[in-house]
Amino acid sequence: MTIHIDHAPFTLPLRRPVPCNGVQVVERRGILLALRGAEGEVGYGEAAPLPGLHTESTADVARALPEVAHALSAARIESLGELRETLLATAARTMPALLFGIEMAWLCRAARRQGSGIAHLLAAAPSRTVPLCKLFDGSADAARAVRVIPGAGSIKVKVGRRPLAEERAILRSLTASPTARLRLDGNR
């Protein structure tokens, strides 16, 4: 199947700055991707590299899109593996945000063709619910973080950003709640 890509840049202001590897992110910039197959089904994804986390920028993604679009329109792609193989032969191979965006759009389109959700493409019996998770970055007191979203299934805690003793104290205060399950996130 031949694939055509439509794309449009977007900028969304954040309510408050989010620290990301030493950079204060005040807005999310990215490119909305729409993959169209010959049958007319459309799948949507986004390529939104984070400054301070990804090596590619939104401008890099925009510059790579003509090459990627040409490669996808010239190939016959029937599976996610074939899509990945085609993408890795383009500039997208060094742009995780672009790879993710196109793969997500491809999965979205494939799910629509089957009349199901993406989860049904990835698991035989997907969960019907997604547990709520609160991100705790250390900017508020731990007790408040646990109360902010009642019923949150877990608290995602960014680690590796503070001295070890300080992080231990934060984790201990968060585990004082019987309802708090912690997910430690050690990426940049």
C-alpha cells in the first residue's frame, strides 16, 4: 500500500514551565502528521521533540519530512515492520520523535481499517482502562502530590535530578501513603 503524508506544525502554550534536562519548556512545538492510504483511511500522529531531551528539533523534523514522504509514497508497506524498515533508510533513522509520530499514525490508520483501537493491534486482550498517573517533579511537597489527583493509580517520580539524600527523602515521604504506587523515571 502506498502512503501519503500531510503535516502541519503546532505550538501549544503550557500552563506553567516544565523543566526538562536543564531547559524550561514553556510551550510544546511539534508537527501533526496525517497518513493517508490508497483506501482513504487516515491515521494521526505527532512528532514533538522536547528541547533538552531529544537531539532533533521540530525544524529538523520538518526538513526531513519531504524525504520521508517520498520514501513512503514509493514503497509498498503492508506491516509495521516494513514501515520501520522504510523509515530507517531515511533521515528519520536519527529522529526518534519522527519515527514515533509516523509509527503512531500508521497504527491509528491500521486500527481504523479494522474497526478497532490501537490497543487491539498490540495486545490480544488489552485493558479496558488506563490507570491515572500523577507526575511528581519535586516542585511541590510530596503530601500535596499524593492528594492532587485522588484515585491516581501511581505517581511517576523523576529521579536523578537531585542529590541522592534528597531523592531518598522525597521517595520515603511519597511511600508514606498506602495508596501511592511509585514509578521511577530515570531518563533525562
